[in-house]
Amino acid sequence: MDDPHGASFLAVHRWTAVGRPPRPDPREIVWCGFVAPLTVAAGGYTPLVPAGAEAVRRLFPL
């Protein structure tokens, strides 16, 4: 996906919670949390990767 800051590669993963929250490796992931897709699509949250907002709008059209 192209972005004003340059080209980026974005992968989307689906994870189903089974009694525990995700535990990413802190050496690889600084922050991990859930942000509702509509919050991102409505502009209420800015992803770290700017192209991420466009990906959310494509995955969850209003």
C-alpha cells in the first residue's frame, strides 16, 4: 500500500482469544492492544503505520 511517507507492507492477522490476552515478544512489539475498527475508520485513532487506517477502512467499510 502506498503512503505519503513511502511504500509499506501491511499484513492482517486474525487471532481468536481463548481465555488469555495475546503475549507478543516485547523485543519485537512495543505495544499490543485492541482498537475497534470503527474508531480507526472514523479517525479517532491514528495507527503507527499511516497506511493502516486505509487498510481498516477497506476491511471494515462503513
